[in-house]
Amino acid sequence: MKKLIILLLSITSLTLFGQCDDSFFPFKQGVSFEQTSYDKKGKPQGKTISTILTVDESTATVKNLFFDKKDKEIADGEYTIICEGDIIKMDFNNFIPDGMLSQYGDAEVTVEGDFITIPDNLEAGQNLQDGSGTITINMGGAAAMNIKMDMEIIDRKVEKAETLTTPAGSFETYKITQKSIVTMKMMGMNKTTESSSASWFAKGVGMVKTESFNQKGNLIGYTLLTSFTEN
């Protein structure tokens, strides 16, 4: 009986890892990747270097180092990616439109929200699950000066399969579009704005490119995968 239990656990473990290997994220310890942010004119605005610290069964722990456009490290943090069945669950803050928080400089930012899911099998025209979250910005001083933003990510849809080439290489990706509705609450006033974005994901790699647009559909900025290395 003991041998049977061990065998069943081993099969389950192999199945989990097999599913994770087929997901839109690199579930491998030691993988490091760099994403560079650009403004609408293509000028670099900063970068994020991510390293997968651990992979524990179906959960990957990732460390981020954030750099400004002068290549100075300005912050760090960790997040998790979960492989569950035939989907991955990503932290909400990965889907905040590029440049949304840059205007607040060194203010303390707290992000809470749903995991955003991406199935292993994507196809053009497919609708994906919506998500929501809250962003709190501590401006310092009186509590009334703090900013709270309630954000909904809706109309998530797989637009098409597409081959993309970046400084990190060429990738077979799926383009996912979505809309963001943000209600900003500050000093008793509420203001709601809408924007849209697109993200390109490759299996075993993750996010290869993003584009962010304002309410009028004009490009605000974008990010590119500029480096991807495995140990």
C-alpha cells in the first residue's frame, strides 16, 4: 500500500509539472527575464528584471528588481504564479496598464486583487475571465491625501496568434486584448476613466509584449521582453 501511495503521488507530481510546462509562463527555477518599458515615442523609461526563485509543485515565486530610465534600481518585490489544472493564475498587478503609476513617483503603492487567469489552450475569438482589484497610493501626510483606485479588467479576449520578434528572440504568441475601468477616489471625489491594453504571451516564456492606450485609443507606452535566460 505504501509503495502504491508513493507511486500515485509521483504520477500526480509529474502530471502537475507536465501541465505547468505547457503553460504561458516558465515554471523553471533560475529562469531570468527582462522587460523594458518605452514611452509612445519608443524612448526607454525603465526596466524590470525578474528571476524565478523557487518552483514548489505548481507555484513559482518570482523576484522583481525595478530600474528607472537611468538604470538605477528603485524598488524590488516578489509575486507568485500558480499553475492550477489547465490554467495559470497571475498576480493582478501584472495587468496594471503601463505608465499608470509612474506619475506618483516614490509614493507607497499597495495593490490587492484577483488572480488573472490564462488557460493553456488559447484560440482566436476566445473570451477570458474578467478580474478586479484595488490600488492604494500613500502620498504621505494626512490620510485624506491618499488615493484609492478601484480597477476592473473586462472584455478580455484572445485576438489572434502572432509571431513576435524582440531583442530576446522570436516567439509564437497569442495576443490578448482587454479594457480597464478605473474609479479614482480622493478627498471625497470620484473620477472614472477607461483605457485599453494588449498583451502577447508565449508558452514557456510568459509576457513578450504589452501596449497601453488611453480612452481615445492613442498609444501611451509599451513594454518588450528584452532578455530571457535559463540556467
